Amino acid sequence: MSAASVRRGLWALAALGGGGVAATYFLAGAQRFWVNWLLWFVFGTCLALGALFLVALQHMTGARWSVPLRRAAERIGALTPWLVPVAIVALFSLPVVFSWTQPDAASLTPLVLKEHWLNRPFFIIRLAVCVTLWVVSYVVLVRGSVRQDETKDPHATVRLRRFSPVFMILLALTITDFAFDWVSSLEATWYSDIFGVYLFAGAVTTAIAAVLLAVMHLQRAGRLPGVTRDHVYNLGGLLFGFTIFWAYIAFSQYLLQWYADLPEEVFWFQQRLSGAMEYVFIVLGVGHFFVPFLALMSRDDKKSWTRLRWVAVWVIFMEFVDVFWLISPVLGPGIHLGWPELSFAAFFVPAGLLVLGRAMRLGDDMPTGDPFLQAGLDFHLP
């Protein structure tokens, strides 16, 4: 099948899904529409920011092996500018699904204590600041790298290395704010001190999986000459490590709140461990940790492209399940999965693939202007 045929198919599927998305608002209700919109907003933000983190991490550490693979992460980071319209639309969900905007919120003591933070003007300002910082960071990290392909200016690498620690600080602050504002504050009487780290761990794990798929796609098309199994092995090791990190943060958050047993904390987990949602929790624990952990445990597993491919797809899917588990319970008990959710998937998945397909033509397939590219291509495991 030609690339043009694939694009036409994606456009057709996105148009069909868009019709289902519109129908959701009128037939399934505004609340279900906005919960699904937020679900994809959070998932897309995690993927975009995770990719930018990997780009900055490579610059900050000065790693050589990842230089030939960096453009794949930069291209996935191209989702960042598209967060702007999605975020603007998401603001209309505030009076519908966020507990702190409801009429009875003023009578709840925890919300009264948070009213200096959870008010609409400040909420909108924080979103504007976060999105602006993300887009500016994308321009600096990605567009700057692409320009270097043409200029061959080695000083561009120095500038990117100097900016990357700054971006890391900005990311730590903004992704924490994003986690608290757009996920935690859906049920604003609940809080978790490490919830921002939890969302960050899932974001980076998902981004590594997406970069793996992008690298294997480009390599299979003959567009990454010199990239070997040793390079991909390191990506597999990185995915393995962050899978453990995600599990550690997830378990720590649950254990601390279970042990403290405070009513303002445990109700959140009770909603997600009751009824049918309990099965989602079990699937999440097994699928997000044990499956990729066991699948990538040995050295040979991380060198198998077939195994890495299906594990990467699986990890991305499980991150979506994770976001679903976080957000969907605001609709009430039970698993809310039907034609509205399928419609949103049919719209956002092909739309995202179309954006990424266009991004795959951004600059050269490898950062040819980077002075350390050849050192990266010469990398071999001992």
C-alpha cells in the first residue's frame, strides 16, 4: 500500500471519528464528551513532553550513542504545537467535569483551602504559561537542531546543551502543575505529593516506546544507515529502566496513601478499586509493569527487534489505559467504554499519526549538523 493511500485512509478514519466525537456531545452528554477530550489531551501531552525530555536528556548528558536516534524523538516532539488548540478547547470542560467549579464546592473545607489556587483566572493563566513554555522549548530544542542540519554550526550544539538543563527545570515545574490541574483537580479534595512524578514517569516511558517504533520504522525503510542493533538495544534498556521507575512511583503513591488511611486521600483509590474498575487496576499493574519487565529482562530480549516492536506498542497502549484509569472514574462507577470512546480513538489516533507522518519529513533523518554524529554511528556495545 502506498504512503498516499495510507494518508487517505487516515483522513477518512479521522473524519468518521470526528463525526462520532460531535455526536458524543449531543447523544451521550457533555460530561462524557469532555472526559474523553481530557483523556486524549493528557495522553498527547505526556507523549509530546516525554519526547522533548529525551531530546534534552541527550544534550545534557552528552551521550554519543543516542545522537543518530535523536531526530526520531525530535519529530515526536512535533506534537507539542498541536497541544495549543486541544488545550484551548479543553478549557470549556471546566464547568462540566471539574469538582472545584461546581456550586457546592464552596462548602467543602479542602476546596476552601485551595481556592487561592483553584480559580478560573489563575487556572487559565497557568495553562497559558505552561503551553507557551512547551512550545518555546520545542522551537529551541527541535527547530534549532533542524537548522543545524543546514548551517553545520557546532556552536548550536553548545547552545542546546546550555538550554537543556533550563528545560529540565521548566519541565519539572510545568508537568507537575499540569498533573495537579488537569488530572488531580478533577476531584479536587484529593491530593498526592508525588502525582506529578507519577505522570512524568508514564510520559517518559511512553515516549521511549514511541521513539523505538519510529527508529525501527525509519531503519526498516533504509533511512537510518549506520544505526545498528546496539543502538536499539540501548533504547530497549532505557525502556526497561523507566518501566521499573514507573512501577516504583506508582507503588509508592499507593502504599503511602494506604498506610496513612486518611479519608481525604483513600476515597480516590476506592473509586478506582471498586466494581469493574478493579479489573482495570489489575490489568494496569500487570500490563504496565510485569509484561514489559519480563519481556525485556534478558540481554537478548533487548536486541530482538520483533520483541521490542510489540513491547513498545504494548507500553503505549498501557499508558493510555493508565490515563483512562485516572480520568474515567469521574463519570461514576463502572467502566465507561462504548461508541463515544471508540469515536474519540478513531479521531485522535489517525490525526496524531498524520501529524507524526508529516513530522517524519522534518529535517534530515539524523541530525547531520551535530559534530558528534559520527561518534554516535561508531558506537558499539562491548
